[in-house]
Amino acid sequence: MNGNGTVGVLGAGAWGTALAQMLASDGRNVLIWAREDELVSEINTGHSNSLFLPSAALSPTIRATGDLAEMAGLDVLLAVTPAQHLAAVLGAMPAHPADIVLCSKGIEAGTGRLMNHVARDAAKDSAIAVLSGPTFAHEVAAGLPTAVTLACGGGEAQWERLHPVIARPAFRPYYSDDVTGAEIGGAVKNVLAIACGVVDGLGLGQNARAALIARGYAEMLRFGEALGAERETLAGLCGLGDLVLTCSSTASRNFSLGKALGEGGDAATLMADRRTVAEGAHTAPVLTELAARHGVAMPIVAAVYRLLGGAPAGEIVAGLLARPLTAETDA
């Protein structure tokens, strides 16, 4: 770490702010970058983020900045910008920290790149890790027990550098070297959470939601294995664990978007009205395209893509229920 032990957080949305609060819980200095000048001022003077995480009284050791150059001089940077903006934000930095930990979940629209590929292209001299798992921002900010996967592209040497920086008594990272698996789990579960929200919005019951989680998990496994992920990774915190959490609560932005769609809301209107990003809406089209390119059957993901394109929710569900009966281990 550098002289004052400061950790950087790139992005002051709900998740970035929660991570900053968690990191500051032992008195560590945390520097958080925010795009909005008024938010920089509020964090520094009022120790709050009323825009994205109003429930948290922020630690005084968190300082905000709007200057990306300030983030470049740190040793460790947690990148928490929305997935579709990661390339632009990292590209605007004059230099990059030695370790970048990716904390946003998604696939880049238009290119199909996972976030670790985006980061490697933008920050060629940085070692890339991925932090992913079942994490609601408000619970992490409140210090409630949380466990995550910390997948280190730099292997055990990077893990040894990072886990003392990130681990806290109530925030437990578990080591993996499967960066691809950690990313795929986080990206796919966002799309599946929209589907589960639709089931809730349509009032189809708990049986239907449990079935959808199980069948969605099978899609996640098929896609992950096609891209070289390990089944063990997807069976862990960043895959199955995150899927169960995100598919079960309106505290999930993706689930709440799906619920609103199931209740008859218009996709374009709902997404335009949201201050916070439901990454699954951006991921569904590119994930559908990638699945087709790799010959992977992902009917639930494809259904969410059609739903976001304007197809009625009832029609989409009817189409899934009309699929041919087959063995559970088949597509």
C-alpha cells in the first residue's frame, strides 16, 4: 500500500458507496470518485450519499473527488462504475493502480467483452481481480455479515496483496483464480433476476420461481463452461449464491424491474425512469447473442431479451411453458 494506506473506489453509486463504507470501517482512508460535483460535496461535507445510499451515515475517513487523476496514484482501486461505462472511465485515467478489483457485473454491449477483458485493454499494466457474490449494498454498508468471491487474475500473489486490504470481520472474501467464472456468474444472474421478478409480478407463485432459478442456473452452467469457467466457481458465492439472493427480493434492482414488467409496465419507460442501473437489461441482448454464437441454449435469457424488446410478459411465459418436455439434464 502507499504511504497513507488509502484505497480507491471508482464510482459512488449505492454499491460503490457501500464498499467505501465497509473499507472505512476499521478507520482506513478511502478515496471515492463520483461523477456528480454535488455528490462529491455532500460526501465530503455531510458524510452522506442521499442520492444513492441514503440509509448510511458515512465514515469521516471517506473522502470524495471528481478528479480521476487522484485515483491513479493509489495502489488498489475497486472499480464500481456501471459495466457499460468501465472502458470510458478507465480510459480517461492518466495512469492506473497496480491492482484493479472489478466490482460491477455485466458484459459490454456491442463487443461482448467481459469486464476483465475491458480492464486489461484499458489498464495494461494493472493486475485484475474480480469481487462478486451475494451482496445487497445497504446490508454491506450496515456491517451485516457478507461473503464474496475474490477471483485474482494475478493468482495467489495478488490474493496475498488484496485480502488484507478488503477483508473485514463481517466481510469475508474467499479466494479463486477463476476470473471468468466469477464474472459470468454475476452477469448471468442479473438477467435471471429480471425473469424471477416477472414471475412475481404476474403472481405465478413460489413453485414457478424456484423452478426458474433451477433452470436458470442450468443455463448459467452451460454458458460458463462454454467460455471456460469452472463449475465449482458457479456453484459458489459468485454464481449460485448471488443467483438465489438476487432472484428473491425487491431490494434487487433487476428483480424489481422484472416485477414491474410482470405487472404490466413498459420496458422503455421503466428503464428511462430509473436513476440506478439494472445491469441485466443491458446484459440480456449481448448474452443472448453470445449464447447463440457459442451454441448454448439459454431460453430464459432469450425470453428476457424479447420481454425487454416489448413482448408481453404473459406471452413470454406461455412460450416457455410450451417448450418440449425433455430430460432435466438436456437444454
